[in-house]
Amino acid sequence: MLNRDLYVHTLNLDDVDPHCGKLDYLRGEFGKMSNQYVMNNNFAFGGVNTSLIFRRWS
């Protein structure tokens, strides 16, 4: 996705809570944006947390 500048929307995200931050949520269709780096956060039960940072391949 990073190399093609095309990002997959969040599945089943229909209604965003108005108390959530004002972010560019990808809902219902692919999003097109150009980034050099992206970060993916994963949070699991028991405190197993991971963050991955990806860089565009030249």
C-alpha cells in the first residue's frame, strides 16, 4: 500500500463516535495519499504491544 499510495479502508467502520479525534478515517473506499513512513500499532491482552514503522522502498 505504501509503495502504491493506495490504502485500504477500515472494515465495518460505519459511524465514528463524535468524541473521537478529527482524523482522516478511511471508510467504505480506498484512500489515496502519499507518505514516506507509516506506523502500525498492535495492542493485545496481557500487555503484548507492538509498533512497526515502515519506510517507502526506493
